[in-house]
Amino acid sequence: KESQIAYVDALLGTERTPPLISDAGMIVVDNTLWYSRVLLPAARQDATTATISDFNAHVLRDSRLHVTMLPVRDGLTILQPRRPSGRG
């Protein structure tokens, strides 16, 4: 769980590296609700829950992504790269 942010960032690319996922690709992440523990105040979250909460906040803030979270069981999040302007 600790490396999920780095993994998504690597797939999306940086200023110095090209993206590893196509504009039509998607990333599916499981357990993003983590038994609903991500809804607890930060002071009451264990280390794993805090890591998942940080990941959720990170992808929501990332303007390169469309984020869809499905509240199925422990949560399923679908991340899709935003298409560059002018490409539909």
C-alpha cells in the first residue's frame, strides 16, 4: 500500500519521463475504503488506513486523472488519465 502513490505517478509520467499508460488506459485500485476506516478522523487511523487515506487524497487532487470510486465492499477506485486538451 505504501508504494501506490509512486506507482500511479510512474504510470502517468513526469516532466522528465513519458507516461507508461495510454490516454485510453485505466488503473483499478482495490480496498480504497478499507472497511470504512478511511472515514475515521486522522487521529484514529492506523498506519495502513492513513496510507490509504493519503492515496485517496492524492489521486483526488491530481489534475491528470479522472477518479471514480465505487463503494463496493472495501472500495474500488478507477483512475483514468485525462486526455490532453484538444484530443476529445
